[in-house]
Amino acid sequence: MQQEPERSKFHARDMGRLEQDALGSCSFIDVLEEAVLVKRPVAIELRDGTTFIDQVTDVTTESGQDFAVFRSHARVAVREIAAATRAEPPRPPAPR
């Protein structure tokens, strides 16, 4: 019997961790470009383990290499980003 390939354990609707290796580079760039459009901060994890939260302001290509440009951090080569997570600010309690 042929085994099914292992399915990714993330679901975008869960707003969980979106891993570049699981999504593929083109889809991961789409995630970063969506973050630019919605102007919300994202939590970034680099392949070296560095993490930060910042707003993606642009995704550019220079000499065939893609870069994520951030509001407060230096730009980062997309290939160096392991994962991104939506970083939602705390919501105020609902009025009673």
C-alpha cells in the first residue's frame, strides 16, 4: 500500500507559525507581501534562531535575491527567514 505524503501541520486560518520550508518560497513571499498590505506586525524567526517582531514595509528583489524590508530592522534576505507568525496586539476587553 502506498503511503500518503506527510501533510503540513499548520493551517493559515489558525494564524499559527508559517514555515517557509513547508510553504515553499513563492507562497512564503506571498505571506510577506500580504503583511505589507495589511500593515500589521509579524513575528519573524530567522534560520539562525534570531526572532523579532516588526512590520514588513516592502518585499523587493535585487540581483535575483528577494528581501523583506522592515520598519525598524535591517532588511533580511527572504531565504534567511525560517518562519513568520502574525503578531496581533492584545485586544481590549469587550464592553459589558
